[in-house]
Amino acid sequence: MEDGGGRQRLDLFLIWHSVCSKIADWTVKRYQRMKRAITRIALWVMALGATLFLCHASARLEEAAKNSPAFDDGLPPFSHLVLYSVYLYDPASCDACINNLRQIDGSKQEWAMETKAPPTATPTWKDIMPYLGRGTNSVRPYCRLGGVYIIRDMQTYPTCSVKGHKLE
Ligand SMILES: [Zn+2]
């Protein structure tokens, strides 16, 4: 009788074991299939993205080549071309920014004349705002490439944090 009970337990254990290993097999297969599918989709998305990017970059570079004012002084450095194609460099924004710097500098001069500030004085935005544009409606200029303007003292030109945006 005891022997029979042991065999029953063994049978139960074997059934239990085979069910468990089937579930494990199924899970592993399913997981592997899913992994393959995800890899395939990721590769497709990457290929599509690369193609679209190349098309876009070449279209933008063609546009840049046609609008020669954008790159007037001969062929720009390759890095600029790459940055231009991904909108990180905009030659037109350079002119606009330098214009802003000139305006800020002009306002500084006017402020200094009016307040008789010494050359070492550094005006604040609040000080020069009335001289920027038209009276109280004046808006603080901003750099199209997200540069930060620093007014600096009366002996120094105001600066933009973007490289190449510079008064001289
Ligand atoms: Zn700037």
C-alpha cells in the first residue's frame, strides 16, 4: 500500500513536471518569436528613418546651394552643411542675431548718454528696454538659434552665446 502511494506521488510529479516544462517551452518560444519580430520592426523603422533623413538632408542642401546668399562666402565647412541639414545652423539667423546685437549696443549707448554712466557701468535689461525699439512697447530681442544675450559693460560689445554671432 505504501509503495502504491509512492508511485502515485511520482506519477503526479511527472505530470506536473511535463505540464511545467511545456509551459516553459511555450513561453520561451513565444518570447523568442516576439524578440525576432521586435528586432525586425526596429530594423525596418531604422532603415526607413535613415532613408527619410537622407532624402530630407539632400533636399535641404540643394535648397541651400540654390539660395546662394545662405552660403555666400564660398563653400561652407562640411560640419556647417550637416548642421544646416538638421536645422541646427541657419546662416540667415546669423545676420538677424548680429542685427539684434547692434540694436542692443545702440540702446546701451543711448542709455549711457542719458544717464551719464561711466564706461565701467553695466546696464540691465530694464535700463535699456526703453531704448530698444519703440518706447514701452519694445520687445526684448531674441536669438533665433536660442543663443543667450549678455549686455556687458559699456566698453564691451553685447554678446550672444552662439558661436559666430558676434559684433566686431
Ligand atoms: Zn545669436
